[in-house]
Amino acid sequence: MNLRVIKSGVLDSLQDAGRYGWQHLGINPGGAMDKLSARIANTLVGNNADDAVIELHFPASAFFFEKPALIAVSGADFSATVNGDEIPRLQPVLVSKYSILQFQGVKKGARAYLAVYGGFDIKPWLNSCSTNLKAAAGGYKGRVFQKDDEIGLRSEIDFSSLLGKKEFATMSWKTDDDLANDMKEVLVLPGNEWDRLPDKSKKRFLHQSFTVTSQSDRMGYRLKGKPLSTLTDEEIISSAVSFGTVQLLPDGQLIVLMADHQTTGGYPRVAHVISAHHSRLAQIKAGEEVGFRLTDQKTAEELFIRQQQHLLQLQNACKFKLEELLKHEFKTTG
């Protein structure tokens, strides 16, 4: 049985941790924009942290469950409801057969993630289930979801006995995320061409706020602020870039490369957003502001390690809780 799309969203697709090992062929890693939130959603329902999830933008798709399922929603708060009743983020929810999951409005954030226990029955392309829209490959038919699409669910467990006559039931375990913190400040490391900026431009980069423009997408965030300049107009050799690379464009404005970035670039790389703040960056919407602050390698590593420790602790706790739930389920249906 499947998960059926009964209303299409603006740019909703299947994404996982990314497609690595193919950049030498011009195929970017892609994957979820907010990998931390995607991993949290998977962990809450007992999946492998890097399994495929549905990445949602608002207005988001609506889904019809053809069988009971254990789900979790993370990332942005889009006011998720099951059959009209609001359900929590960051907490697993059992939904009954024939339930409808909808998203009613944006409270905060830019992207939400939906994970389902057991995962989605999707054939990988180049070792990843992420949707590559440029190549029209991976994910669900290489494209965003459309009305009447049916996504196969791998789980064969029937959760009906745990629900009884309820349309949904909230599980006891949950977590928190970074959205309550100051999302507008993003830590960066100096890029290869940082020292090409004069002191005035360095100060401007670090002390002004930049607006994320409407031209932003999964490839990159175009920022609007007071223009920056370089000490020299000397061209640079096209070099490797990554998620979080901050490039200076010829007009003095900045672009921050995101999940679907190109594999190489020829613009000055003035900074790199630290890995631990990729999630913050991914949850900033067009029209909102972002500010940068320099940090050092040690701080960047410590923040990343702390983030991974949180995920590991969550994984252990969720595994224990889920095992208890499934023992009860098997005992009930056995």
C-alpha cells in the first residue's frame, strides 16, 4: 500500500543525505537542504538517519495514507494536521488508515521534512534516492511530486491495534531543534579568497545584514546588501565548491551555494558556512535577513561534534522506545 499525493505542493521531492562520489562527472551531491532536520525525522521513526524523506516547501503537498503509518515531521513548522487536527513537530505520530496529512500555514522556517517508519520504496540512482531535478533522475521519477502520485511504503507492520478507534496517536518520545535559537547569525570560516577583500569590505561582510532575495533556490541563495569589492580584478581558476561556499559575484553581491550547487565555480570564495550551521541557513526564507560572523576551525569542529552527539543520543533513545512499541504491537497482533 502507498502514500498518495492528493494535492501537490510548490517544490516537494524525495531527498536523502546526498549523492556522493560523482562530482568528477559534474553530478552534484544534492540531497536534503536541511540534512540535520531530515536525519532527526528519520531517527524519530527508527529509520537509518540518512534514509530518504520528503522535503516540503509551503504551500506543501497533502498526503493520503492507504494504511496505518508511524510518521514524524521536522524542520520548519507548517502547522501539520491529520484529518484536521494539529499534530506536533519533532515527535512521532501514529496515523490510521485513510488519514489525510495536510499543512495549514507557516509558523517558522522554510523547509519541513516527513519521514515514515520503514522508509519509501524507491529505487536508488547512483547510490542515492535524492531527486536531481536538473538530470531528471533519482527520487520519484526524477521530479517533484504531483497530484495522484503514489509513493510505495516499505513497512509491513500493521499498527491498527495500537490505534484502536483513534485517527492518530502521539508517541511519548520527542526532541527539539535549532529553530528556537537565533537563526539569523551564521558562523563562517574564511574562504580561499578572503584576503582579496579590502578591510572595508571585510567589515561590511561581518557587520551588515544581507537579505535573501526571491532569486534564491536549492542551487544557491542570492543575497542583497551593500556591495563588496576586491583588491584586484585578477580572475581565478575555476575550483571546487561545496554546500555553504560564499561567493562574491561581479556586481559586488554574494551568493551562498546550497544543496544543488554546481561542482566547480570561478567566483572568489570569500567564506564557507560551517557544517553545523547548514541547517540554520536552509531554514531562512526569501525576504529574511542573515548575518555572518567569523569563527575558527576548532569552534566549527566542536559545534559539529556536539550536533552529532545529539543525534546519536536521540538515535539510542528512539531505538529503545520503538523496540518497546513494536514488542507491544507484536504481542497484541500475535
